[in-house]
Amino acid sequence: VQLQASGGGLAQSGGSLRLSCAGSGFMDYFSIAWFRQAPGKEREGVSCISPSGDRTYYADSVKGRFTISSDNAKNTVYLQMNSLKPEDTAVYYCAADPALSGVTMRAYDEKGGYFPMNYWGQGTLVTVSS
């Protein structure tokens, strides 16, 4: 399984960016998640989507602003990021695992750390200026 994240860049506060995570034929079997790591901070979970695309999870910090979606025909998962804030500045990673669920991701978000995903893409840098 190979994952390729793209779409990062520079945005102004209040602006939007859309990240893409393109991969090999795994969408039917893997949950896909986005994580981020800000400078000097630990990696944290942002959002995830089930293999069927009918269940999603969002961290409280992005709920209502970010939307995760999947296009299984294109083997691509998207993260639409609206109303960006300077605190969204981070390297964003997509990752895949068959065992991840929103419940699990929330548990890690609440206690710290992040789920040990099987497959990771390279990061894409998002910078939000104030």
C-alpha cells in the first residue's frame, strides 16, 4: 500500500485548502485518516473515514471546519479545510489501517498519542498566516 499526500501550501487565516491522499487499491478495506504535527508538538489525529465512506470522525479542534470524503473509484481521500486558523499550521499526513475506527481515534485524541497506523504517506505542509 502506497499513499501520496498533496495539496498543502500557504493560506491566509479564514482561507481554504484541500488535501488529497491518493493510494493503491485499498479503499474498500482500509480506514483512511489524516494526522498532523505542528512544530514542537506531538502528532495528533484530525479526521478519519471508514472504508465505505459512511462513517467519519473529526477532532474537536477541526469539527465544523474540515470535511473528509472519499472517492473509491479514484482511490483518493480528500480533506477539505475551511476557515483555516494559524493553529492549523502543521505537516499533514494521511495513513491507512483496516482496524481504525472513529471511536478508536477519539480515544487516542483524548488520552494523547495516536493510533499505530499500518501505512503512512509522506507529509504535506500547511501554513496558515494570520
